[in-house]
Amino acid sequence: MDRHDLYELCVTDAARTARFLHAVHGRGPTSLREDYAGSGALARAWAADYGPAIAVDNDAEPLRRCLDVPRLAAVVADVRRCRRRADIIAATNFPLGYSHTRRDLLAYLRHARGCLNPRGVFVADMYGGSDAFTPCTTIRRFRGPKRERIEYTWEQRTASSLTGRVFNAIHFKVSGFGRATTLRDAFTYDWRLWGVPELVDAYREAGFRRIEVHDRLGGAIDHTGALHARPLTVDEPLDDPFVAYIVGRH
């Protein structure tokens, strides 16, 4: 397994996220565009279960996993230059943090809104909480497809509540069959952590007609197996810590 395989195993739940996005749209969407796609795990999951998908990233290497996947187009481009349209545009795993200024954030949000089909939705996530600007390390353990032991480490190396900037890193250690491999700094991130009210205001200024905040990848499942997603009301608190999904409707 390489670093992208390990990321998909330890960090993402692409099938669950795709199901959530389908429920959030709520009108039988067919197409999805995954911005900052990396290896395109979400786009691949969408293409397998729902319809055509587009994976957009400026790094061609991880996008190779999207080649020859039915109903999936891989686009090597800056997401702010890509004009491919879709019913849903998703920017998950916190890539809004790459926009370090409000000007850059608004430019991306306006561009994404302009690429939505009529009645489309844009969804991005952000983490936060009372310890969001505290340097910390979290370790989780997994089993690989061949029963390898995998140690996943999330490190928030530096953080400043004055600037909103954090520097984070992901490390992996894979052991089994008499040997061990360590991938230190397999992924690193220089992000600005935007607060939920800041993001809601930015979505509004970018022209989204309705904005919702979700704190779960879906809620109840009905007797048909369909997922139902319910946004938070203004008097409901977020978890601490939280991952919030900000939904903007075209």
C-alpha cells in the first residue's frame, strides 16, 4: 500500500460521504464534482453508486486511480480554473483551509457556485472546537487488507488562534510479516481554520441562496434504506470537537 491507499483506509469513508451528499441534495442528483480530489475516492464512490463524477486536482499522480473507472472523468487542473459543471460540488477533508485570506475564499466559493447546475449544492467541511488551536497528536490503529497492522497518526504541529493558521501532518506506520515501514509526513497541510459563522457569511456573500450546517454524515434511515439529512437549527450546539458540513444551495 502507498500513502494514498493508507489515507483512504484510515481517513476517508467515501461511500458514506457519497450517500450523505445524495441525501443533502434531495432531488435525485446525477452528477458530482469532487474538488481537491487527491486520489478521487469520493468521486469513485459516487460513480459506482449514483452517476457520472468528475475528480479535479492539480496533482496528476493520485488521480491515476480514477483512470478507466466507468462514469468518472479525471481532470488535472486548479479547481479555481475548472469549469466542468455538476449537480453537486464537494470540497471535503478541509480544503477550504487552503484559502488563507477571505478574498481567496470568496473567489473559490463564487467560482464553485458558478459551476453548479440549476438547483445544485456545494458542500465543504471544516473542523473546530475548544481545542482547535491546540497542538496535539492523535493515534488510531487499523488492519489492512492483508491483516497488516497500521498505525495512523494525526499531528497538529503548530496552531495560532490569532491568525487561524495551523500546520498539520499525517504519519503512517505499517507492520506485519516481520517488517515495518514508517511514512512520516506522508501528508502535510498549511491551513487556515475558518469558523462556521465566517463560512456561512462567505457563502452568503458568494451568492448562495440558502445555507445549511450539518454536523453528521446524515441522520435517520427510513424503511426503504434511504438516508435523511437534517441541518442544525440555530439553537442546536455543535459537538466539541466537531466536523461541520456547510451546504450552499444554488
